[in-house]
Amino acid sequence: MVELIITEKPQAAKKIADALADGKPLVEKSEGVPYYSIVRGGKDILVGCAVGHLYGLEQKDGSKKWTYPIFEVEWQPSHKKKSAHSRKYLMTLKKLAKQASEITVATDYDVEGEVIGLNVVRYACGRKDANRMKFSTLTKEDLVEAYERKSKTLDWGQANAGETRHKLDWYNGINYSRALTSSVKANGAFKIMSIGRVQGPALKIIVQREREIAAFKSKPFWEIELTALANKEKVTAWHQAEKFWEKAKAQAIMAKVDGAKEGTIQNLATSETKQAPPTPFDLTTLQTEMYRCHKTAPKRTLELAQELYVNGYISYPRTSSQQYPESIGYKKLLSLLMNNPKYTELAKSLLAKHLQPNDGKKTDPAHPAIYPTGVSPSFETPQHEKLYDLIARRFLATFAPAAIRETTKFDILVREEPFVASGTRTKEKGWHLYYGPYVNLEEQEMPKVQNGESVAVKKIEMHEKETKPPSRYNAASIIRELEKKNLGTKSTRASIVDTLFERGYLHGKSIEATELGMRLIETLERHAPKIIDEELTRHFEEEMEEIREGKKKGEEVLSEAQAAITRVLTQVKSGEKEIGKELLAAHRETQDAMSTVGDCLDCGQGKLQIRKGKYGLFIACNRYPECKATFSLPANTLVRPTDKKCEHCKHPIIQAISRGKKPQEICLNKDCPSKEVKDIPEKPCPKCKLGKVVVRKSLYGPFLGCSRYPECRYTEQIQKSEQPPK
């Protein structure tokens, strides 16, 4: 009797093998892929892994390759089309399955993990069902318990919901994208136009915000500010009316208080409020808090959290829960956190109290809120450490007492005109001590005053302001908005927004729809509004939840979706020519806007634009061949315009983004005065011994390199002491 345990990732396979083995796991390899042979209680167990999805949906062979609507799909090995890397993992699992009489799935316990496990079981192992391990951390204790309590069957609710979601996304994405691409093709051009089931409504939300901003008309208003001295302390107060929408009324009050030297304290009041500790982290609040505290993009936060999870440092991050069940062992976790010097005293103080977390309202049937496991961490990068610290401190803070905040408020009466001063301070820190650097509250200590006391008026000013348009979404706020509208899943929302950026529909840190994104939504609103209908998308999200709960069948939901998609595609087909014309024009305008980096200084008339040539990207004047100005660009680098000019040479400044590095803003001109260096003596090349090390220039500035380049590629940095001040 041999049992095969299937995990989702190589690190998880090692963790499970180490946890379950009676002795030391035996590491073996097949096609270079490691797997583990262990013995537990006299039973032989093999532990193998996938690398995410080993199977993906593809159009069935035999059906027309470029047509719509198309609903004939089948699961095919991912390595056939997208991931050649996954082939050896699939072949290894097939080999191990032949030796096994029993299969256990130990992929991540969520919808996606269930689909990964289901496909491996039925296609790689040739079985109809399997055992299922369910765990929220990769600690030895939890893994052993998950193995001992494994269920005899897959979670078919999750599996059916997951498979239905994959098919639903495929139906929408392929059919709508083909229809829009065909409309462009009908106008004699070719441009892949892509839109998805959730991407369309998400883009519409952002476009609607752009419209609100464009339609906004600012309205002037006036505020009156008083600066006074109370007991030698500065006090700022604002007129009780707050905003004056008529300038004459504000001016009348200014005339009334003009020249006043003192005011009188009235209506002094002090109040206390209890500020409850924060609720535990679900994935969305973790992503938004990491963005607030460290400006880390939500997608990157999920990647970091997943890596902390597979290392055993935190619980499963893809959760919707804001609750900690007692079963996670509050005292045990706090006792383990005491071993970390950063949290020793904080955890110790909590252990002396009655432990009750301030749970939030959101729940998740599969996993609790995110918490640190107490396993002593070793961090790969500073980003991992920052995220772990945020999670650990949030966990501690949820058990801490409420903070007490004291607010003092009083009026300063100046010639019968009331000015209101108020300030709030923390009286008892409570949970603030535990959340530490992530508490973001203004502290304002008010002077000790009494009713009837006189204060010295130092200054009274009238400020003219205007109302502001609504803010654009940022990387965190758009995730919150999608969650609020029940669009997408906790795991996919960040990647959906990233996809919209990749397709040229969005740009900027403060997320803005491009002309192409705006026009795509306008066109779909006129010709096929159901593609971007968030109500329809939300309806299918709710139906997939009913599938997970066993209330509906996947076939029923897919049949309904096919009918809805077919109706939409009929609309698109009837307006194909017009739709394509509008989208093609929008694409060209967007391409011009996003590729233009600035004015051409050579001819003074053209625009410098990013172009693609035989050897990669470069920048050239759009008046070529009349103007032959060109600039080379670094390889393997994403370049974006910035609308800025170099203060030294007035050439455009571009943003260069390289994998694994922070974006850099650099002057386009290699000969910019800011990039000049002092004369540096030549020296023999230490690599080839034939050339000389000389100053060479690049877009990023000067560097030292061999004069025999490209035969010799030796380079070295110029020391800071040799560079001119910028």
C-alpha cells in the first residue's frame, strides 16, 4: 500500500514530507524534479508537487480556431501551450501515481487549489476522487493534524465552483475578445482587443470616476482662521460657519473682527472615547494596509504573503475572514512570539490578560484571518520583513485593550463671532502600543483654559479655497471598491487591475483610464452594455457561491451564461463595422499619447516617440525622414513618458523600469551636462589585457568600459568622487 500526497508547490511538498515522516525523508528525483519518499506508522508515502495549474482550458480540437461564439472547451496540459516548465512536474506525478493505491490532495485549501488537485487526480492519476488534507498553516503540528483528519473525498463544492469559474471566465474572455478583435479586423487593421468577465466592469468603474472628474466644476468658498495665544500656547480656531459660499458674508465678518486684540473662552467641553482595536487581517485589508504603510502594490503584497506562508511563518493569506477562532491557540501563538525579541514584552503582557480578539464581520469557510505562526522567521528581503512585522503587530493589537482618546473643544468669542478650536490626544495608548509604527493618528494637546478666560488674538485671516473633484483610485482603493461591489475574488482583484494596465486601458500611479480605455467603455455602452454590466457579473459571482454551497449545479450556471453571451455577441456582430472603427481610432490615439515622450529639440517642430525597430525599442522624431533625431534605449527595460524636462539640457525625462529595481527617472540625452565626468586617466583593461579602460556613455550616465567593446565587455562603475555634482 503506497499513498501519494499531491501538493501545489515544491516548498509545500518538503514541509509536508518533513512533518509526516517518522524518520528523515528520502529525496528522490524524476526528470530533475524532487519528490519525497517517507514512512509513517509503517505506511509508505510518496510526496510530489505541482507548480500551480498543470492543466488549462483550451478550445477543443476540431472546432474552428477563430470563430465565435465558442463554448467547446477541454482541459489540456499547460505545457502544451504556455508553460513548458510544468511538463516535468506533470510527468513526475504521472509516474508516482502508477505506484500509488491511494491519492491524497494537499494543495491550498481554496477554490483554485481544489481545481489544481481535481485535474491532477482525474487526468494525471486517472482517478475519480481522492482524500483531502485541509490546513491553514504549514507548521508541523497543523500538517500532522490535517493528515490524521483528512477527509475521504475532495471538497466537491469548491471543485465544482472552481471549474465553473474557469469555464465562465474562458467563455467571456475568448468570445468577447474575438468579437472586438474581429470588429477591428473588419476595418482593415489588426489589433488584439481583449476584455474579460470582471475586467470590463472594473474598467467601467475607473472610467466613470474619470467622467466625474472631467465633469466636475469647482466652486469657490471662504474660510476664516483665527490664531490666538492661550496661556502662552498657540491655538488655531476656525469660524463656526466653516465654509462661506458668499464672499461678501465672509468679508463682513472680517470687517467686524478687524483690529480685535482679544477673545473669550466659551463652551469648554472635554470628552473621552474608546477606540476599539483593529480587526484581524483578511487579504484585502492586508493589501490596503501594506499599501498605506509601505506603498507596496497589492499584487506584490500577495506574492510576499504567499512566500511567508510556504516558509511556514504566517497562515494562509488568501482568506476573506476577519476572525480568529479559538482553535488556532491564542496562548500557544503568543508564547511562540515571545521568542522573537521584537515582540517579547508585547506578547508577555497579553498573556496576562483574558484573550479575546476584536473579530470583524467577514468570514471564510476555509480559513481564519491571517496570523503569524510563531515559527522563527528568516527573511529573504526587507519587504518580507516589513510585511511579517505588520501581520505580527496586527495580530497582537487585536487582543489588546481599547485606546482612550480625549477631545477638548471650546469656542473663542471675538466681538460676538464664534471661532471653534478642538484637539484630540491619546490618553491611554491601549492597542496603539502593540500596533506601533502603523498607528496613524494626529495628536493635538490643547492648552489648559477655563470658560470666561481671555486669550490674545494674534492674527485673523480669510482663506479663499475651492471644492475639489473626486480623487482617482490608487492601487489599494480600487481593490476595496471591487470587493465592495463583489467583483472578482480576493485572490484575483489585484491581477485584474494589472491586466488592464498591460492592455493599455489604464496608466499612472493615480489610476487613470487611457483614451483607449475610455473609448472602449463608451463603445461598449452604445453597442453591447452587458459586457461591462457589473450587475450581471455580480449575479454569476453569487451563483458560483451557490455552487460551492451545493445549492446549484455548474452545468445550470454555464448554460445560463452561454445564452447571455450569445445574445451579447449578436449585438456586437450587428454593429461590427462601427465598433471596429471607433476602437481602431481610439487605439491609434492612445498609442500616440503613450509613446510620445516630449518635444524634439533637433528640429523644434516634431515630437519624440518610442518606436520599435529590428534591435528593440528606440526613440525618434515623428517627422522622420525630415528629422533624423534618434535616441537608443536600454534593453529589457520598460520605458514610459513623464511629461518632465531635464533642468540641465531641456530634453525629455523618461521613466525606466527594470525587473527587480526601483523605477528611475533619467534624461533622454546621453550628452547631458549632468552626465559629464572629469577626465579620468586611461588604464589597461584587466580582463582582455589588450584594450584600455575608457569613459563610455549610456542613458543612465557615464561608466568605464573596455575600448575593444563588443569584443571585450569589461565594465566598472565610476566612483562617486570622480562624478560632478548634480
